[in-house]
Amino acid sequence: MMWARLLVGVGGPGLGLRASRDGFLRAAAAGHAGKRHASSGDAALKKTPLFDFHREQGGKMVEFAGWSMPVQYKDSHIASHMHTREHCSIFDVSHMLQTKVHGKDRVKFMESLVVADIAELKDNQGTLSLFTTEKGGIMDDLIVTRTDRGYLYVVSNAGCSDKDSAHMKARLAEFKAEGLDVDLEFLDEALIALQGPSMAQVLQEGLKEDLSKLTFMTSTLATVFGIPGCRVTRCGYTGEDGVEISVPQSRVVELTEKLLANGEVKLCGLGARDSLRLEAGLCLYGNDIDETTTPVEGSLVWTIGKRRRQTKDFPGADIIVPQIKAKTARKRVGLVSTGPPVRQHTPILSPDGKVIGEVTSGCPSPCLKKNVAMGYVDAAFAKNGTAIQVEVRKKAVPASVSKMPFVPTNYYSG
């Protein structure tokens, strides 16, 4: 999502897939909620501009957040995962909601909805933020970029697109009623992510701009491989160096084919995307954070701007800000274990067998060769290194609380 992407990005049953050749796909893909195989009868599913291209490339299509999306291509899940870690991969993220916020009161408008300090952002700088409710819960995570073109560029999760757009429209009506200058533009551009250590080498061939000057969480408008009007933002949902490219729908297949012409690049689906983001310690909205979790419980205090903590003028501030000092009864933590895979809803136990929490995401780590997971535990057990247990198939399995990310991130800072 987004952290459709940076440090978080959409629960329920998993894909229900049988084990792949590597015995891994079912475990990792289960993190994506409400997903099932897409078939010819799924006419109601929305399709990205790359839908036919995915099918032509051997993509296995599944339902995800109301969209038909590729979970895997011809390569195994592990092969796709490791290719992204060692080379680079293309992900179709066109299902995500892209919005432009116009008008002289655009910063005030956005700060009335999110916890970030948008006013402090420099031109073409972005930040991860959160839509919060008046009760302090997280409505969604999103990236807000303050462009030098007189608008804010916002990307939020596909699974929350209806909720997010309605939320923004309702606040827009309030601002309009007060005579404030702000407008929303919901984009129909395609969006692809190019992620991995060789991303810059691959993309630089199609850019006049010097990519070494585009650092993590900054953005620019550029002509990419001859396609004008693309917005390139250095961010991603894998923990690797990467970009997201917003491109006109009519030319996204062309851009994808030009990127794939480089032998470093392969297509990658939702299955590997989930295990990559989990190794990087990134949240999946609907699994790891939702409207029942506050930013403090979710270990996302860093997303709340210092000025915003003082002014307390974002939704739910009266609940969230006091929690920063007072702490909370539970906290999102990382977990590692060996043995059987740890999946969503797995009970987390104290050393003496008492239930102290629940796993929200989990899978075997292709890089670490052990299980990684995240979940919520009673605060007394949240310290890194704490010995705990997880209940897998009604058996207690030793585990420990771990710092995240599990695999070091490689974001480009210049």
C-alpha cells in the first residue's frame, strides 16, 4: 500500500491456494485478505490496464480488494522474491487510489485528515502518513507528496479507496462551506513499482534526469523511456531501493515492456510482494493496522509530526497524543520462530502458556530461512529478545520478539 509501500500499505481468509512447488506460496500469500482465484465468472472484478498483459505473461489471477490481480507468474514464489532482493521486479499497483489536492488551502485540508506535518515538507518531498478517526484508530495509511506544481499528490490503499475518497469528499464539502480554496482530483493513471537493487541502473537508461539526485521519498515529473508526463517517486513496499511510476493508462503496457527488455527485470505478483514487505517490517492495512488500532499501539508514532503533537489538531489527537507518554496496553512487535509457519490469527503465548496476543501477518522468510511475523502483544512482553511462544496446530512453538525490519532495508538516501 502502501506503505501500499513505505512502512505500511490492505484481514480475513487467505487465498486458499495449495502449496506451490516450493511449498511456500500458500503461507505467504495468505496475508492478503479476502482473496480467491479469479475466473471467467468474476466479471464484477475491476481490472487494471495491465490485466490482459498479466494473462499473456502467465499471471495467476486472484481477487484482491475487488480487483483481479496477479499473485504469481511462471517463476516460483521464492524465485520471484529473491529476484527482487538481488535484481529488480515490476509490480502492478494500479489498483491503488491516486489523488491530487489542489488549491491554496490544500495543506490545511490535508492536515485536517492526517497526522503528518505536511507544511514542513519541501517541494517534491513526500511522507508516509495516516488517516485517523476521532476515536484514534487508523483509517488507512498513505503517502503524501508536496509537489512543486501547486498540488499535493496522494497515494492510498486499494482496499480503502471507497472509504478514503468518501472521507476526503466529506471534508472537502466542509472546507468549501467555509469558503476555503481546495479541490480534489481523483486520477485514472496506471501505477507500477520497480523495486530492487538494480532499479536505478535499469531506469536511468530511460531518463534524462539524474536518478542519483532523486532520494528516498522524493518525487519528480519526467519523460520515462519516451513517455511524457510520468510521476516518478522513490519509494516502495519491499524494503529495497525502488520507485513508483504513475503513467498514462494508454502507455503503461509500453513502459512495462520497455523495462522488461532489460534482463535484470521480471514481473512479480502479490505473493512475493507480501513476503517482501513482511521481511521489511512493513504493515498491511486490514491485517496489521486498522480502525481498532492507534498509531501508538501500531508502533507508528514516528509518523506523527512533532508540531502536530503539540497542536493536537488532527482527528483523534486527544486520544493518540497522551498515549505517546502514557504507553499502551499492547504493542505491535516482530516475531521470529522455526518449525511450522506462523500465520495470521495465530495465538501468541507467554512462556507459561497464557494468551498474550495474536499474530497479524506471518510467513516463512526466503532470505532468513526461518519464520517471521508481526502481531500485537501485551506491553510487558514487547521488548526485543523476549522469549514467548506461538500456538501452531494446537502446539506451543518457541519464538522470540524481534526488532524490525527482519531484513535490512536498502532505501537510497544519496
